[in-house]
Amino acid sequence: MPLPYGDKTVKEELTKRPALDIDADLLAFLHTRINSFVKWDVIQFFHRNPNTIDTADNIARYIGRTGKTVREEMAELSNSGILEEDGLGDVIIYSLSRDPEVRDQLHQFAQRCDDQQFELKAVYYVLRSMR
């Protein structure tokens, strides 16, 4: 059943506007790095708290997710360069990448999510990548 969007379905609303109105770098960021809503939550958390250094289990509690799921997704975000991973004894701690380009992409993404049309399209792309 299609999701309503005013008098149209979400798909109709998204397909009437080309994806070209999303910056190519931001679109690539969505496709390659934010392919789940858990990653979206983690990225938003680190955008709001850029100096955080913590474990995946603690961050899972902050964002209202389960530890196992967040650990897996944060490991992927670390492999993709969004997060940095360090060992502290037997504990793995994560922090936001210090790379200015990564931080800029996160900032652009978070800023664009203030626009309902962009956020709707971003949700659509994440859903598509989860298939």
C-alpha cells in the first residue's frame, strides 16, 4: 500500500522531481555511507556531539537502539571513514573522523535534513539501499 503524501503517494512525489536536485557528492554519501536508519541515527548523533568519544553500547543507549545493531553499523561507519575506531584495552571506542571533508559532508547532510523535501528523498534512498 503506498504511503500517503498529501494527495499523492511518496513514490509519486519523489519521482516527479529528479534526483539531480540533490548534490552529486551528497547523493553518493547517502548511497555509500548511510544505507540504514541506524547509521542515520549514529551520524546525526555525532553531528550533534562531534567531540564524543565513546563505546558503541553507550551510543546505542543515547540513540535508543540495541547495542549489537549499533556495534555492527558503527564498525561499517569506521570502515567507510566516517568514524574512527580505537582500542582501549578490550573496549573499542569510537569518535567522529577528524577529516574535514567527512565533517563537512556530515554537516551538509544534517543541514539539508532540515528541508522536508530533502529528508523525504533521503529516506527514500535509504529504503532503496536496504532492499
